[in-house]
Amino acid sequence: MNGDSLVIGQTNAGKTSFCLRFARFLGLRELQWMVERTDGVRERRRMPLSEAEQLLSSGDPHRTRELQTLFLPVPRGKADRMVKVTDSAGLADGLHQDPTVRKAMAQTLRSMVDAKAIIHVIDAAMIGQELHAMRDGKTFRLHALDEQMLALGRSRSAYIVLANKMDLPSAKDGLRWLKQYFDKEKVIPISAREGSGFHEVKRYVWRLV
């Protein structure tokens, strides 16, 4: 299997933060990536990782509006193998008022169909908060968008779930629920902010190359 993976998830799940933290975890100081715009134009970029973190991370929930493929060397044996991890635009309900965001979401959906390996990032802290806010007698259900991503992921040759934001208190309950719900899939708890859980992510990616 090649080492190409598509990172998907809802907006604000932490996809871009995961990609950048994974690059830092692998020891990279300079980031190389390919940007594919929604009009099909591709552009190679290279810059210090610290600068890329400032450029690619922001408070805007729709900051990623194009496919961003990172080239990451992962050690295997006596040599490194190059892994391509593609960050995608976050998915959200409804028809977004910004046409560029709508095009970015459509690009993500097309890429999901073609992807061989999928990394599904879910905000475990948000799930924990929603569980706490529920009234007695109600059953919590996974968001419809994540359900659709799960259905597609199960049809791919490789699929894992990253339970992100484990540095937040409510994430523990969210993780517990996710592990029960995704009983047949690999669920890895991570914190993109603190960099925890990335050893197991690396082992997963290592098996792809």
C-alpha cells in the first residue's frame, strides 16, 4: 500500500493542527507541501515549520479551503519513506454562504471517494460536552456528517479515528463513548495541542508504506 492518507473531519475538529503537530513530532523543521486549489491548479510550497504553523493555523473554522498535501519522511528500516498526508477542508451542515468554502467542501467530498487511507479526526471534547448536556433518557447519536465519514471510511483499505483534544477534561467521556461506538475501528486518543498520542499514529502510518 502507498503512504497516501486523507485527513477528514468536521470544522474545528483539529485536522490542520494534527497535520502540523505530526510533522513536528517527526522532527521536521522545514515543511514541504503541495496545494491543490479548487480550480485544479497545483503549487509546491516550502517554508520553516514554525512559519507554516502561523500560516495554516488560525481561529477561522474554514481556514483550510484547498487540499494541502504534506510530504512527511517516516523512518522504516535503514531509510525514510515519504508519506503524503493530505489535509482537507472541514465539513459542515447546510449550504455555506461563502462560495469558496462551498467549493472547498465539494473538493473534500471528491477526494474522500478516491482516498485509499482515511484519517478521521473527531473532537472528543465536544462529544463529552454534548453527553454531559443531555437529559436523562435520551440516547446520544454521532453527528450525521461523522456517520457519513464513517460509512465511507469503512469502505477504504485503511481507516482510523483520531479522538482529538484529549487535553480537555470532557474529552475522556467522549473517548469512552467513541471506543464503544467504533468497536470495529481503531480509535487513537490524541492532543494536537500538546502532541500526545502521536507514537501510535506513527505506527499506523508506518504500516501504510
